[in-house]
Amino acid sequence: MPLLHKGLRNSAPHGLAEVRGATGKQRVRPVAKKRHPPVALRLGDRQATRGFHAGIFGKVLCADGLLTDATTVHTIQRCLHHTDCAGGAPRAERSPVATALPTAEWVRPVREHLLGRLSDRVRGWAVNGEVLPGAELASIVDELLTETVRMGCSDIHLTPYSDRVIVRVRIDGAMLDVLQLPLPAGMHMIRHFKVSAGLDPTHSFRPSDARQTRLVDGHEVDLRLACAPCIAGESLAIRLLSPQRLKRTVEDLGLCEPERCPIEQWLAGSAGMLLATGPTGSGKTTTLCALLHELKMTDRSVVTIEDPVEYQIDGVTQMQVDERHGLTFAEGLRAMLRLDADYLLSGEIRDAETAQVALEASTSGRVLMSTLHSRDAFGAVTALRNWGLADHEIGTCLSMVIAQRLVRKLCPHCRRRGAPSETSVQWLTVRGLPTPKSTWHAAGCSECHEIGYAGRTGVFEVWSLGENAYHMILAHTDERTLREAMVAAGHRPLILDGISMAAQGIISLDELRWLGSLYVPPTGTPAAKLLQQTLSE
């Protein structure tokens, strides 16, 4: 445990001497202007405590060394939180020991080359141990945002650990470490992001979030910030939402001809309920937004209820869930019916009440689109049953289910063809599939930042419910039997679309393997024959 000055040791609940003035309010006892015994950063670590002294003068917390120990900072900030001190963030000055770059090797590779000259600039700031002026720090943050947007990153994470802050970015779904900073420098950058988004820069004991729009590289980018207190400090995650990414049509989703045709037919004569299914982060919202872009061009009213509204779409009326004021998905759907909407979009069906209201909306002549978590298209029937919907209600309202996953695309500039990897051979053998003689692999070049992948695409399964499916659902056929019957009748499962894309060199077999357990059609079915033929070519 860190040691505190004796004036703060035997005190009120959070280490403060309880002093009541004329007003009767609890105050921090002023400390004489003299140097106090050092605060130990680590028990027995004398070198780390050298030159570190802290005291409270009046209402402002001052420090003549950097506050590097997470527990010490945490304790002092709790003192400020429970008194009427309004000093804000602790003032920090240069301390060579505290600001030195961590010498211990990090558990993962740090790809500083991805940020180019920015990594050299940040490293120089960290090594010198300077407390940068606001304008210079803002310049570094702007350059960080510019580089990440140019690389196509979707998220930036600033995660504190015991002796450093790691900056990570998500590129095409993969998290990569790109910078490591000393703890004070990293926390300085986190506070800058919080201030620019209108959040309290001091350490928070509750999760908080904010949203702001910034001009990055000549384009408007929405930043969605989320902060959470962790054992080593406050962690910050930033979602980068670029409106340019949303301007996609159905043709841009990566659907092959057998999957795209049913969706285009549904758009031409849409009715009932359309569900996009898959795990979190599988691109369901992107698919629905592509459908919205098609529908907004029609002479119909389109209204959505989302949590949260990630992209604002012109020509579409959008509502955001606000549970604090009673606006849930279910209440939003009821309001949308009163708005006389033709097309309704509910961000997610997550409870029985929302499922029931969605059913009522889709059976009232409106078209409803929503998302659901299920393993494949046929799992949507089981999910709706679990929400309390009857079989005749599901069979009547459900018209189409789109199951999907997101996979990384091979870089077209450096992909290479070679023998399949041992893990891919094992993966195919376990599923009873033949092993191809050669497959496409990731290599890495300057165009893809030496990653081997560039962009992402979807692997799809589209189930358009017909008369046969309606009667099977009405007879309470279980999910497995329903799936096998539809595949035997010519339905294309997810794995068939993935294998076809791997054969064309769009994705790798290794990337397909990460999708987890995929249904393999039984021998003799049309889908199984196509799989055998595709892998044998």
C-alpha cells in the first residue's frame, strides 16, 4: 500500500483530516508550505519515491513530482471528490524517473510503423518527459486521428497498465498495438480526449460516454467515447464513425448472385418482417443501413429506433433509445406506428415485449426490419419462439432472414497461392470436406501496412421463407430438422458462401476457420455437391 503524509493518515473515510469551518462544511486541513515525506510509489522502492512530494494547499492539490502510482492518484482524487475542493486535475511537473519509457518487454508486438512519423514524435515527447502545452498535445491527437482514419481503423483504445499506457487500434476487426507511452503521458492524452468531448477530466468512479464530431483529414468523423475505471487507471475506447463508410448499396455488401437476387426481390415487393442475424460485430447494422439507403429513395415514410444512432441518414426519421425517460425499443415501435410509417427499423429485438410489438407492427401492413442474435438463419425461429411468439405468428410475419459474418479480405497486391496450412487441413478434415491442392494466403506489403489484409466483406446466408417453410414452422418443426429440410431443397448455408469466396481468393481459409462452428450440409444435398466441386477445383 502507498504511504500518505501523516497529516492525512488518521483521518476521515478517505484519508482527509475532518475540519469544520464557520460554515460547518467539511474541509481539507491546510498543510504548511514545507516539503513532506515522500509518497511511496511502491513499497520498498526508494528510487521511485525520490523527488516526489505531495500536499494540499488551501483548495488546490499540488505536486512537485508526477503522480505515477495508480493507487496514490486514486486515493487523492477520492479526497477531492468527497470535499468541496475544486482544484480539478493534479498539476504535474517533469520527473525523469516517472516519465521514462517502460523497459520491460510488452506481451504483444507493438507495430509503431503503422503510425509513421507520429510514433517518433510521440516517443520524443514521452522520453523528454515534457508536459506539453495544450496546442501541441492537440496537434498530436489530431495527427493520431488522421493516421487512424487513413488506415481505415474503426476503434482506438487507450488502456492503462501498471507502468504504461498502450494505444491500440482496430483494423478490419483485428486489435493491433501501435504505441506504448509512460503512464503519465498516456493519462495526459486520455484527459485531453475527455476534455475535448465535454467530459470531466478528473478520474471518474463511474463509466461515462460522450459523442463529438471532428474534422479529420477533410472529412467529418463522429467520435463515440466510452470511459471506464480500471485497476490501473481510466480506460478509454473511441469508436470512429465515418459517414463515408455508410454510403453503401446492396451491391456493395459483397453478396454473390444467389444471395443478392432474393433481397432485391424483397425490396421490390417488401412485406412482413426481415431479420438480420449474427453475433455482435458481424455487420448486421451495416446491412440494414444499406437497405435503408435503397428504401429512402422511394415515396414511402421510413422511421427507425436505434440504440444508439450511429449514423444520421438524410431522408430517414431516426429515434434513439432513452431508457431513463421511458423510451425503449418497444415504446419506440409503438410511437412509430402512430407516426404513420411505411417502413420500420428496430435496432434490435432483445426482449419479449419488443418481439411482440414487432410482430404487431409487421402484421399491420407495415414492413419491419430488425436484428437478432442467432447462429444462422434458422436460429431466428428458435429465438422468436424463446421470446414467446407462437408458431402461427412467426410463420405469418417472418418473410426473410439474412445471416452473416464479417471476414477480412486478402490484400489483392500481395496475396499468394500455396499449399493449405496444417490447421486449415485439419479444419476441413474434421468436417468431412476434401482438402484443396492450393489456397490463397496473406503475405503483407506496403499497400496493406504489412498486415496482409485490406478491408472486410460479409459471408451471407439468405433464407426467403416460402410455403414449405411456413407449414413446417406451423407444425412446430425444430430448428435442426427445418435446416436440413431447407438445405435438401436447395438452400445455400453460410459455409458454402465462405468456401466460394476462399476459392476466388477474396478471403483465406484461415480467416473462414475463425468464424467458429458452421453447419456443413449432409452428403448428397445440392449444397454438399457444390462444396465438393468448389474445393476440388
